[in-house]
Amino acid sequence: MIEKKINHVAIIMDGNGRWAKSKGLLRLEGHRKGVENVRKVVDKARELGIRYITLYAFSAENWDRPQSEVTGLMTLLKTFLKSERKNLVKKQVRLLTIGDTSKLPEGAKKELIKTKDATAGFTNHNLILALNYGARQELEFAVKKIAEKVLDHKIVLNDIDYSIIKQELYTQDIPDPELVIRTSGEHRLSNFLLLQTAYSEFYFTPIFWPEFNENEFEKAIDSYKGRERRFGKTGDQIQKAIIKE
Ligand code: FPP
């Protein structure tokens, strides 16, 4: 069988709170343990030659959580960005973000800029953090930008197709994920990359994010490799195209 190339994996890191509760710990402890896992999984992705890894770290809706949890998550983010900078530089991993980062607390924003700047030259491997991200908000933002271009006579209505829309998404320079993983047994997208996952494969596991280790990540990749992606075509067409390659 021809090895299926995988360039981009996106992960919904769910179950930190339930993991903590199952251990009699505070929810924030679950998030803290979750951050440790980020490091492991990013390293594994790099080792497997996966060029892009996107992590849903904070959704646009997560601001509605109790204030103490939001503050705790923002502190964890700031600490992660600061402490991980050296490691990302050493491993030559570029840090990118999707989402409206202008709304993040100043301290986190500062560390974000520093880490992005320090890693900007590394394009082979990319860690993308979704921060204050929501797919519907991303679409609203894109539609406004396109409307502006029409009003400014930079494009006409008939020019609008998906390639024009894509140019205005946070992910304009990032390939669509071939695989989306969601941990903790939930089966939904929760406003994550709704357009970019049109043809993605999905992998759901009951394991809570703090326990989703490198081996579990490899299992997800193996599951992907055994699948046939048809993009609306028939299985025969796909097989013939593979033989031709
Ligand atoms: C979902 O678990 C997880 C989140 C809302 C945040 C994910 C954040 C981290 C892993 C830490 C921050 C990340 C970085 C990169 C610094 P949940 O709290 O919804 O779990 P539950 O459904 O069991 O309550």
C-alpha cells in the first residue's frame, strides 16, 4: 500500500476538566497536565514528518467560563509561550496563531509576539495555536473584508469564489487538515475550522486530553492511513489515480 502523506493534523484537546475531576483535582490541574501533553504531541508530530499541527487552545466561547478558569488558562498560555520558546527554536518549529489574539491579556500577547518573532524563520514545522478562535467569527471577519473589497472596486461580485474567501481566513497560508482528532469521547466540532475540515477525516477517542500521549497520537495517524479519501469521487476512480501516481 502507498504510504498516505499527512501534512496537517488539527486537535480538539477536550477532557481536561473531567480528567481532573476523576482524580479529585481542580479543573486547572487538568489544564496544567494538558499543557505537558502539548509538548509531547508536538514533538511526536515533528518526528512523524507532520508539518502543521493546530491545537484548539482557547475558543471564542471559552471567555464565558468562570473568571478564575479563564485567568488560569491565560496564565498557563503565557507560561507556555515563555518556557517553550527555547524548545521551539531548538526544534525549528514556527509558532503561528489563528483567532483574534488582540483580545488576549497583555502579558500573554507580549509572550506570543516574542515567540512568534523568535520562530518566524522556521517554515518546515509549524505549531498553530487557535486562540480566541471561532469558525463563525472567522467567517464574519472574512465576509466583511470581501465586502470592503467590493465596495472599494478591488473585485466585482462575480469574482467571489472559495479561493477569494480562503484569502481572508486566518488559515490563508495553511493547508487544510487531513485529520482532526477530538479527545474525551465528544463527537462535535465546536466551532472549530468549519470550512477547512470540509474533506478532513475525523478521529474520536474516549481518552481525556491529559492522557492522550504519543502512542495514542500514533494510533490516530495509523487509523488515518488506513482510510480511503474520495473527495466526492468513487472508490474505483481513487484506486486508478493511486496506481497512476
Ligand atoms: C477542553 O477541556 C480544553 C480547553 C477548553 C482548553 C485547552 C487548553 C489547554 C490544554 C491548556 C492551554 C494550552 C496551551 C497550548 C497553553 P475542558 O476543560 O472543556 O474539559 P471538560 O470537557 O472535561 O470540562
